[in-house]
Amino acid sequence: MDQDAIARYITETFTGVDVMLGPPGIAEGDSFFIYDPDRDLTPDRKFPFATIVTKDYGDFDRASHLDRPGVFRLNIGIGKETFRALFSGETNHDFTTFDQLLPHPVYAAQSWVCILCPGQATFERAIRPLLTEAYELAVKRFTRAQS
């Protein structure tokens, strides 16, 4: 799977998704997937449920060594219960490993997971359900905020 295939899957599968591309500078080349069915959320309310990042962010987030050619990381914000079920008790992770679901190196405490350069089989088996969960959580948050 490449970045374009993943982005296409997300935008074609889930309705109401807006894709924000990172502006020039540190986030250039990154993609942020936001549930915004009317495309009218103010910037302070645009919270992604998934992102694709293509480079390290200085000392803040460099555990995945995204500076390698062709390497990208898909990040997904899932529910706490699912996160605990996936990673309960695990503490040592190699965040440079390809095609392996991992807790996010920075945002694990917020129940974010990640995977570097997912393969097709892993995407089908593990990533699709997590993207569905993340999308459904984003829809619920949006709906609550609208009422």
C-alpha cells in the first residue's frame, strides 16, 4: 500500500471526510483526515481521526526515522478499549519496523496507533477495522459538538 492508495481508501469509504494537506514547512507532504461533512469547521475544530506523515518532526517525533526514502507512517486515533486490548502490558517497541501495528510513539496516551508502510494484507486485516472505528468516533464527536 502506498500513501495515495490509503488516502483514496479513506476518502472513498467514509463519507464527509475532508483531507487537509500539510502547509509548506514542517508538515508539507503530510495528510490529515477530518470528519467535516459540510466542509465548514473552523480551524480550531478540525481534529483528524487519521494522518499520514512523511518526515520526522525534529526532536518532538523522530522515533520512526521517517527520513528514509519512501517511508511514511499512518496514524489512527482509536478508542481506549481497543487500544488497551491491542497493547496491554507491552512497553518495548521498535518504531522503525515496517508493516507492524504499534502504539504511536508520541500520542499513545491519547489512544493513537501507527504503522509504517503497511502491506496489503495487514491493511485489510488490521488497519481497515481501526480506520472504521476512528471514523465512527470522529462522527460521534462531531455530532455531540453540533447539539
